[in-house]
Amino acid sequence: MGARSERFEKEGARFVIGVMLFLCVFSLGLSQQVRQFVEIPTSITMFKGSDVAIDASTVSLNGEQVVASAYKVGDQTHIHGNESGKAEVVMKAGNFPIKAIDVNVIPEIKVIPGGQSIGVKLNTEGVLVVGHHLIETAKGQKSPGEFAGIEVGDMITKINGIKMHSMNEVSKFVQDAGESDKELNVEVIRDNQAIQTIIKPEKAKGDHLYRLGLYIRDSAAGVGTMTFYEPKSKKYGALGHVISDIDTKKPVAVHDGQVMRSSVTSISKGIHGEPGEKLASISKDKDVLGTINKNSPLGIYGELHRNRLENHLYDKPLPITTAAEVKEGPAQILTVLNDEKVEQFDVEIVSSINQDKPATKGMVIKVTDPTLLKETGGIVQGMSGSPIIQDGKLIGAVTHVFVNDPTSGYGCHIGWMLEEAGIYTGLLEAKAS
């Protein structure tokens, strides 16, 4: 009896140990899957007819098979957008639900890629202060503006309650106040806050003009690349990054502006530690292509004056991708190296990340095209905004070059630019209504 009891005890101990080992192995596998699922976003936006792959082999849809379906390829599950609408995907580890993902399937969006070289002229929302200078008066050197607390980077928006848009307007108020020996009530915008101050103009020795002791500017100009336009609304996006003042390094607050035809005249090749640059001229006949109404961290936006802006490579609308659809591997960019001819060059998508807020550095790209490397050394200034195309879809735009490696740089996802242009969000709102 004692030996039998001892045998049962041993077998029971083996059983308990076996169960514990099984649970440990199962828990380890489950925890690995859970950690894997944590990295997957809680919502996915995709276009009708497109696929999004996630690293999970077991999922279940909420029954709305019309909106989305799923199929497996190895350890990945591909969610396919069947129709516009919403669905929910439940991810499982074994039979245990781990995570739910909201899937938004939106109508396919198509735009025409650009690549054209453009000239840009911005008129500021006010008059920008870019420096101080001293006035030689009978009582010594003075800078009335600096004495009044005006700082470099301030935007003069009002004088005596009147809105300012140009340097000529400011000059007239300064001269009138000086001749009548009066002070000026000046409003400036600094870090998005309105600041009031008082300035008394001064006249230099032997000069008939009164001055504030400030260097000011009311416009900015440069060259870049058109990214896309939407032929029905005529809305466009370009550059892929904000235009900043050359002196203050601060973004230019735009009152209005114009985009014009531009011709590339020569290229300064990029080298290690020194980015190259496109040199271009604005068309002599000042052929205005469209207006500028926004200068954002993701580029400039506005409307074209014409229905078509041809590049003779992609003159029909292309579908766009979400960030989740961008793949590492071959792609192409469109840009101009000479005159106004748009050409296509090979690049490689080195990496791409999903972002929860707009940003210019969503992709890392590397130039692989021998011709482009020979002519430019890689990515150069003025190439910003060049559209990136992969598998026949517009995926983004070139934004920055790596200073220490001009063959590589950053790109932004096209979805952020479409939102800034009012194309992407407009379609979502239309669908919601």
C-alpha cells in the first residue's frame, strides 16, 4: 500500500510538472505574440482596393465582409479594402482575442504627379523684421525699433491700428509721424502672440527721411518642385517642407503668393558635408501657374490657374498610398535637371514609418540612378517636392538631404500633403456626410 501510494505521488508530481511546463511554454509564446501585437496600430486607414499587411496569422473580421476581407501569406495577414466604410479586425493569439483594430476604407484618391521646376514668391502676412541698424542723429547713434523692444523675427502687423502688408506702407507711416513729431503705436506678432509697443522715428544727420532703425522685408522668393495637383479642384502641393526666411530662419507667414514657371540653368553638385543646389530662373514672361495660400511645415499649397500642368511622363491621375502600403525597395522620383524637362530617376526606399501626426521625415530614400548621381551627386536643394512613385502609385515627396551623405535623404508620406491641400480631408468629410 505504501509503495503504491508513493508511485501515485510520483506520477502526480510528474503531471503537475508537465502542466506547469506546458503553461510556461504557452505563456511564453502568448507573451511573444502579445508583444508583437502591441506594435500594431489601433486603427488603419486604407484605400478601396488596396491591401495592408500585418504581422499576425490569426485575425477575425466583425462580419462586414463587404467592407474588408482578409487572407494569409505566411505569418502575415493581409487586410483587403473591398468597399468604402468601416470594419473592425480582432487579432488573436490562439483563441484568445488580444487586440481590436479599426479599419477605415476610404474611396480611392487619384492625383497627377508633378516634377516640374517652379518659382515661388511669397508676400508676408505683415512686414518681417530681419535686423537692427543704428541711426546717426544729433544726439548720438540710435535704433528706435530696438529701443522699443522690437526683435528680429517679429512681424509688424499694425501701425496705429492699420494693417500693414508692405514696406511702402510702413515707410509712409514712419515719414508722416516723423514730420509731425509723433509716436507710432506698433503691433507685432512674436511666437503667435500680439505685442504692443511705441516707437518714435528718428532722422539721420543730413538725411530728409525718418527711420525706425529696423531692416524689414515683405516678401520671399525661391525655387522648388511641384509634387502633385488635382485636376478637378485645381488644388496642388509642392516643396514638402516649410519656406523659412533666410535671415531669421523662421517660417514665412503668408498673406498671398504665386507659383511660376521656372527653368533649371545649372546644378551645383552635392558633396560630403555640403549639399548641392539647383540654379534656376523664373520665366521672363512671368507665366504665373497659380496662387499660394498656405506655407506649412509640409510645403506650399494653393490653386492652379489651369486644368493641366503636364510633365509628359504621368499626365493622367495616379492612385496614392497610405503610409502602411509603402514598401522598402525600388521606387522612382520625378524632377528637372535641365531647362523644364521632367525626368524619371531610380531611388530605393530604405525605410518607412507610420506616423500619428504630420511630419516631413516619414521615409528614408537613397538615390540609385547612375545618371542622377553623376549629374547631382544625389539629392540637392531645389529638388524638394519631387514626387516619389512606387508600383504605379504616388507615395510621397522628397523633403531633405542628408548633409553628410547627399545620396540619401528624407521623404514625407503623400497623405499628409493631401490633408494640407484640403483634398484628402475633403473626401473623408464628403463620405461622412
